[in-house]
Amino acid sequence: MIKPNKRVLIITYYWPPSGGPGVQRCLFFVKYLREFGWEPIVYTIDNGEYPYIDHSLEKQIPADIEVIKNRSWEPFNLYKKVMGLSLHEKLKPNVIVEKTSRPLFQSIATFIRGNLFIPDSRMFWIRPSVKFLISYLKENPVDVILSSSPPHSVQMIGFYLKKELGIPWIADMRDPWTKIFFWDKLKMTNYAIHKNLLLEKKVLQTADKVVTVSSSCAIDFENISNRKIDLITNGFDEISHNTTNISSNHFTISYGGTLSSDRNPPLLWKVMSEFLESKPEVKNKFKLQFIGAIDPLVFDSIESYGLGTYLEKKNPTAHDEYLKDISSCDVLLLIGAKEQAGVITGKFFEYLALQKPILAISPKNSDIEMILNQTHSGYNADFEDENEISKAIYSIFEYYKDRSKFKPNVLEIETYSRRNLTKQLAILLNNLV
């Protein structure tokens, strides 16, 4: 393929060999952009603090893509020393707000994170990146810059490049900024809160285009910035292995990815336990499988409802192995963010691609619920609605008993393929040149 003449610089902290959901959005934009007339150049961190390493994702990077890197001071190295952790230990996402065995040090670290590291602990990458990229872009011009966050320090790089060079700039917001679910746990002073609100508004109002991943997030950003926000959801890439296999000897509900204690749904475990008591024929074949980084407090909660004997725990694996694991289950479990109707985890779209029944716990009328209804892919219940959780579990069980009852809308699901979503991004890029 001949390289396109139009060039876009994509600034992202997460890039292979980083694993986890944060890397995939930009990775798959890069994979498909050439098909739509754009040559991507990637700028990323050289010494990032990644929650997982997943070399399998490197296979998705097209040949001859230019990837430029720059180093930064990572404060998490100091955090590890204080907490008595190995420098090689991988920290879970949102580690600052997780409970640890050293609560005093954790409290101090959380206060420092919320009040000294603004907008986040990757702020030390901003200045060297701006200096480096100004020099690079003068020698290697691009037509558009796209910065993707979190971490939102990445947006400040885009902001300063726009200010200095005037190149059209897209701010891609994968998560909320000041409305993120752990915002109130950062122990911020009024000054820190005001500073974050100011930076967020500057980014939203200065970028030529702002893109986000859900309708609810778009509404929140529109209320802050008083401007139109474009929507390009996350999605799924083509999954080549067999996704129709149903486990024959077990009734397996699988959860894949990360799960913090903030998102633990105790009512789900309660209702699930009661369901098993009402279905003795299922108890001996039931499995509750978790693949990924799960907060131990979540497992404690599950076990407190008598579900410990059904638990199957698997550590994070390479992405392709992860897909093989969850494709063999009967039901896919999705847990959203409490009181965050616009947060859609990236794995949700891979769940859709697998075309398995989805049991989702997320706020009522959330974007997750809307897409489930649109694609006929499963049921959603609110974290606090015990009756709806029960209805959802019993409805999902009907699919297990008779697979022919599950009829997802494949055409609607296909609208969330990475190739189709990259086409949407290319249209936005074309409108800026």
C-alpha cells in the first residue's frame, strides 16, 4: 500500500507493549487509518508505567508505522519504594484509590496525587513532549494532531502544540475528566479542583474537534464547554477464532478485565447466590470465572455470599489468549461504573463481537443499556435494583437453557467494528484540512 499524503500525529501514553483497554483505541485507529487516506505517526512514552505488558498487541501495528518516543520521570517509581513494592511490579489502574496494607502512606500518596499532580501523575511528560514535538513537527509537518486521554496530561500536550503551532487538533476523551468515578476520592483542595476544572474547559474549548466514547460523556462535555462534541465509541476488531462454542458441562459466567472495589456489586452476588439455591440442578455445574486484575475485596464480597466454591480466577493474559478464554463461556458479565451512565468499558464491544448473552450491571438508562437494547445482546440492571438484577439473571438463564432464543442483531453489532469507527474518524480528519 502506498502511504497516504495526509498525515496525523497521534499522541497516546498507552501503546504496545502496554496491555489493557487504554491502548486499543489508538492502536486500532492506526491499524485502519491508511485505508481511509491518512498516514498515522504515533508519539508515545518511552518508559511508561503500564498495568500490564501484552506483546501480542504488537502484531496489530501495521508495517512501517513511524513511532516516536520520549522519556519522562515516573512518580510511581517513588510510590513503589514508599509502599515497599518492587520497581518491576505492575500497578493496577487507579491504584491510588485502592485500599492497601499501608493506609497512612496510601492516604498521603492520594493527597499528593490529587493536589500536586495536576491533571495527573503523568504531568512530567508534558513539558519535554511539547519541546520535543515542536522541533519534530517543524521538520516533519502533519495535517492534524490527535491526543487521546487519559492520562489527561496528554491533552495538555495537544493544547500547547495547538497554541504554539496552530495545527488543527482533535482532543479524544476516552474517559471523563472531572466527572470520573473516583474523583471524590482524590482528597483535592478547592485550588486543585478549580485548576482541573479550568484545564478541562481550556482543552474542550480550544480543540478544533472534541471526540468522546459515549452519548452521556458527550452531553457532560457539552455542558462544560458549550459546544458540540463528536461521538466515536470504542469497538471491536475482527475475532478470527470460533466464538460460538458453548461449554457443555458447565454454566459459566465470565468477567474479563479489571475490576476495582469501587465497582463491586454486592447485590449481584446476593441475587446470584439466591438464584443457585432456587436451581439445584445448576449448582453442580455453575462457574463464576474472572480473567484479569480483580481487587481482592471483590473476591471477599463474592465469598461472603457463599459463592467461593464457584469461583475460578485467572491472571491477566495476552489479549488473544484472553479472547479465547472468554469465548468458551455461556454468559459474559459486564460491570460498569456506579453513577456513571456514560462509562462504557472497552471490553463491552468485544463482548458484542463474541455474540454471547451479556449480563450487565450499570446505571439504569446507561449507554451500556442502550446498546444492549439496540443490538439485542442481553440485559442490564442497576447496581441498586435487586428486582431488576434478579429478572436479568433469570432471563439470561433462559438463553443458557435454549441457545436458539438468543438472537443478537448482527448488523447493529457490526456498526461497532474498529474499521467502521476509524472511517468515522477519517471523516472528522478530512473536515479539518
